Amino acid sequence: MFAKKPITVLIAESNPEVLLKFAAAIEQDQALRLAAAVSTGTAATVVVEQSMPDVLLLDLALTDMPAVDVIRHMAWNHPGTEVVVLTQFGNDEQVLACIEAGASGYFFKDAAEDDLGCCIHTLRAGGAAISPGMARRVLGRFRLRAGVSSVSAWSMSLVDSIHPLSEREADILRWVARGMSLEQISELAGCPSQTLLCHVKTVYGKLAAQARGDAMALCHESEARQDGMVSLQHIG
């Protein structure tokens, strides 16, 4: 019987202490393999080109370039490498922008090192992290784009432009936003906690798809305006 291939992990973290702490945590997990530990987004993109790791742990506060730019690059050029944003508490809006760019999840730097391996394994099993603050922001983003004021009306609506959430996904986000634990939600929903986290990852994917759709729409609108200006100039 063949041994299971370890999950390869690349860390890009500008804080040396955090970088060493997380590198040590990964090396202690026999199911994980550290591909490299770098301090810049530029170095991270080079390593990804060379070794194609399974997971990139990416500092939200990179010093050489915005983390969201690295994530967009990964989403378009290396979709096989999943990105986990390393962040501090209270950066929900910035993390949300990263998820819209294509990040698969996030991990708080202040969390215990032992939790990092669990986060990576959960991600590779199809799940993703969620917190009450993030759930509220994700719900707000979907509601804004759907053009409705209430969650119940929105979750039953068919007018949402790209990948609307299912009623189950909307319920899970609403329960998390209220501060309920995964165990409590699991009991209400009648499914395991891991399944709930799989729903969360699906929601993140839909949010990223909506963001790409919005960006494409803006691009097409800008091109149309430019074409109109060119036509008017030609007529003049």
C-alpha cells in the first residue's frame, strides 16, 4: 500500500518570528512538507513557479506588494495552489477582499501553532475557516450585490447575478454571524461540522466568482465607453 503524499506548504510572511514559528509547526506535522519559507510576495511567486506547492500561507501585510495582488496572480496562473491568508484579528474587511480575489481561507497569527496544521488539513479536505465577523461581511456582500435588504428575501431570490447561495449556505452564514458554535450549527443543520466548513469554502468560491463577474462587467463597461468616445471623435 502506497504512503499518502504529504501536503506541500509554502510560507510567505514578513515577520521573522511568525515565519519561524509557522515553519516549525509545519515541520512537526508528518503529513505536511515545508516547500520553502520566504519573506516577500515576489519570492513566493518564484517558488510557486518552481515547486507548485499545494498550499500558500500568505501574510496579509506583505512589505513588497499587496497580498491581494499575489492572490489574483495565483488564482489566474496557479489555481492548484490554495492560498490561506495569515492575518491579525480585526482585519475582516481586508481578508474579505482577499477571498474575493481567490483566497480559500484565512488563519489568525495569534492562534496556537498546533491549530495551523488542522487549518491546512481542513482546507485540503474541502473546508475553510469562518468567524462571526467574516460571516456578517460575506452576507452583506452577497446581499448588496443581489440588491435586496433582507437575508430571507435574498436567499430565496433568483435575481442574484452569479452563483447565488443556496438556502442552506445562507442559513449557515446567518447562524455563524449570530455567534453560534459549529457544534450548535451542526445540530441545527443535521450535518457534521466538516460538512458545514465545506459549505463555507463553496461560499468563498461563489464570492470570488461574483467579484470576477463584477470586474469583467466594469471592464466591458469601460471598453464600451471608450468605443463610444472614439466614435464621437470620428464623427466630429
